Amino acid sequence: MSKSSPLVGKRIVLGGGGGIAAYKVVELMRRMVDAGAFVSPVLTRASLRFVGRTTFSALGSEPARISLWDGSDPIPHTRLGQLADAIVLAPATADLIARYAAGIADDLLTTTLLASKAPVVVVAAMHTEMWQHPSVVENVATLRRRGVVVIEPEAGRLAGGDIGVGRLAETDVIVQVVETLFEVSTKNLLANKSVLVTAGGTREPIDPVRYIGNRSSGKQGIAFARAAAELGARVNLISTVPVFDSAGINVVPVESAQEMFDVVSNLAVSCDLVVMAAAVADFRSANVSPVKIKKRHGAPEIRLEPTPDILAHLGATKRPGQVLVGFAAETGDLEIEARRKLKDKNADFIVANNVLEEDAGFAVDTNRVTLFYGESEVALGHSDKRDIAEKVLRYVAEYAKNTGAWQE
């Protein structure tokens, strides 16, 4: 079973120095974004001599920043520094290391470093003679005394054909070091939290035999319930489909949207987190036949009426400290519908996916979703539904921590 990275939901400032190894940092940025981090590229002007700004903007989580003066934010270094969960300097040249050690703040990157209390990882890369120079050795020692994590350069072929110590460390090594900054026990991530999850598609009766329904199998909702339980939460799962292997989960079976509304409304009041993964029918028959409708009597006229909007009700009655996660199963413009639902339903997160994509959506074990929250969106990639669930729950836990929603 795959596990999500500790980088999920973390905000990382990637500071690019002006060295030939800058081209390798593009792959580092892509890897951290793919792992679920929100990466803000902050570049020195020297770095642009090696890799263009457009490349970093295209692959980062937001456009690359270079100057204190090139945006509408009057204090960008303060915003970047305060929001950062970590700052990674790569490649960290002799010049950049010296300026950081001396406390010089003469560009956006160095001012951000001084405006942050986040852990810093310095990934050094330079020619062998420079790495071994006494001034660089002393500056590195100074940073280490201050608690900065320094990844030393590796030996190998350098620019110009020389062989020696100075190469940027391999991407896998850097990612692993950054991940260790955030490793937490997954058993305790949702400890002492009460979580309510809904799963499956509702069935709205036409007569005692037939119903209006949808293709939802409930697999994603059940994956959320199991993931939340494994992360230490007390879980109530309101499901329209049978649930097997439900150890540690209180399963409440329901069938219709009204039944789900009644149960969820009652239980959600005391929950820290509500995950509305169920595919609730939007309409039901207003005239349910008490007996089976016979074909020989001709096609019946079915008048439809709206079902209760459970997500909207939860958003309207959401208590302080409660986090609400909604879902958007779409066949068209994912972002427009997800952001509309995020606003209209007063949700904190919307998990959106295109149900027409292969190996994603209904009745399969994998999914491909995009997570929308605030002004941000994160594509979580194609993965099994258990992994998708854990990634989303990590984002939720990080959000609750940053906003103080779950303060004891």
C-alpha cells in the first residue's frame, strides 16, 4: 500500500542560486510539487543566467519571484517567510552561503531568509577549490551552528570537465532530507479527532422495486473512513453500500438522500471533520408509487423534486473549528465547478475529479483528483483511492494546524 509524502500540504520556498547546477533544481521542484508540496520559487538574478524564469513559474505552485519590487505585495519577503514551512536553497553557491551567514539582505531571497523562522536546507554546489576555501568552510560551520541543515556536494564530474567534490546532491537525497523535516507519526495525525464520512450513491425510490441512482460505488468514501481511522480518528461512516472490514469504524447504513441528511445532521454537530464523499442524488420522485409500476400500464409520469442539499446545510451550520470537505464529480470544467461549490457551500476543501477519465472516478480502485481550498489548487495525481484519501487528510490536518481550527 502506497503512502503519501510528509511534504503533502507543506509550503516550501525554493531559493535558486546562480550556479550551473540550477538546471537540476527544476527536477527537484517538480518532485516536491508531485509529492504534494506548495512550492514558491524565489530566484536570484544570477540564477536566471542558467534557467529561465518561465520554467520555474510553469513547474512551481505559483509564479517565480525575483525582486522585492516586481509585484503588488509591498512586503513579499515577510509573507513568504512567515508562510513557509521550510526554505530550500539550491544550488547554494559560495556567494549565497556567504550572504546568508553574514545576514545580508539585499534581494528577495536573502530578505525572505531573514524574515522566516522556518527550517532551512542549504544544498551546496560549487567548484572543489571554492568548497574547500576557508571562508566557505567557516560560513558553512556558522550556518550549522544556527541549526541550518547543510547537504554537502557530491564528488563527480564538474563544469569544465574537472573531477572532484562540488556536484549538487542527487534529487532523491535532497527530497529525503526535506521530508525528514516533516515526518510525523501517521498514527497520531488525527488523534482524538471525531470524523464523519459519507460514502456511496443514494437511492431515491420510484416504487418498491425501482429507484433513481448513480454509478458511485462508495470506494473513495470508504477509503477516507479507513484512512482516518488509521490516522487515529474516531470515525462514523454513513454509507449506502455494504462495508466490510470496518474495524474501528462505526458504520451507519442509509439509502436515500433524506435518510443521509437526517443522520448526518445529527452526528455532524460534534465532529471536528466532515468528509462528504457520497454521491447524493440531486432529485427524487415527488410521487412514489406504493406498489410496483406495471409495464402494461404504460410509462409513468415521474415528477422530480430536489433532495436536501446536505453539503450546503453543513456549510451553513458549520461550527467554529469544524472543517468541511466536499466533493465534485464532474464531466466538464473542473475548476469552475469546484470553485463555485467551494464558495456556494461554504466548504473548506473541494475534492474534484473528472468521472469520464480512464481508471478514475466511479467503481474503480484508483482516482485522479484536484484539491481546491482558499485560492489554491493542488493536483494529487493518479493513485489508489486509499493514498488519495491520506493525502487529502494530510492537507486537512495541516490546514487545521495553520488556522488554529483544532486548537485544544
